[in-house]
Amino acid sequence: MTAIHFTLNGEDRSVDVPPEMRLIDLLRENLDVTASKKACGIGRCGACMVLRNGTPANACLLMMWQVEGTDIITPEGLDAVPESTFVRQGLIEENAFQCGYCAPGFTITLTALLRETDDPGEAEIREALGGNLCRCTGYHSIIRGAVRAVTLKAANALPGD
Ligand code: FES
Ligand code: FES
């Protein structure tokens, strides 16, 4: 066991875990933080996506020793990231999801994109979402929702923009 210290959704956390334990397992099995899903478990689908120091990362590939000292935001913590408001609103307006299993991961990725890029076009959106799969294959509505999120952000410039 190793003591790991990190920030989870704005709170300091300290856990005693095997260093090779995967973050997604800690979140879902030990901490009851379940919005990030475990699907493929091998970094192919994006269902487990979290923000690690502001960058999207697959929690199924992150071992706990890699989490030491980092800032982790899961879908539960997205209220602290202003851009997520536009992402969620855009996805809702376009009825982007069917079962919604993939939705948390898509929301994490798109929130990071809107933080990093002022006015991403459809090509940039599609590239950013390359690591997110939707088993219901509703990609057209997801892309429409993402484009709508960009429009909403442009119409509601954030403080400091
Ligand atoms: S569960 Fe992590 S990428 Fe699929
Ligand atoms: S909406 Fe069902 S997996 Fe994406």
C-alpha cells in the first residue's frame, strides 16, 4: 500500500492504495464517485475520462502512483469549470445522447476543448473527440451539441475572456 495525495473535485484527498490500482476503480469502487464509467478498460472508449491537471485523461489507464500530487476533476466536479455549462446546455439542446453512458466522457473532453480553444470548428471538435466512442452511434447529434456549445460560449463570453 502507498499513501497517495491528490485533489478530487476541489477537495484534498489522501488514500492508502496499491500504487498500481487504476484511478477508475478507486473512484467507482472505493469513493462512490461513479459518473465516470468503466467500459473497455483499455483506453479505447473514453467512458472513464477525467480531467487531470486540466487535461482529459482515461482514468482506466491512470495508475494511482500517476495521480500523486495531481488535480483530478470528474464529471461530478464540472460545476467548477465554467465552460462545462455551455457544453451541457449545447448537448441537451441537441438531444445528443440516447442511453447516455458515454455522455460524461464526452462532456469532459468538450469542456477541456472549450477551455483550450477559443472558437473550435467542426473539424477540431471531431479531432478532440477521437478518443470518445458512443455505442449508440449518435455522433451527428453529439457533434451538433458540441457546435451549439461553441456558439453558446461565444454569446456568453466568460469573465476574463
Ligand atoms: S473505460 Fe477507459 S477508455 Fe474505455
Ligand atoms: S448515448 Fe449510448 S453510448 Fe453514447
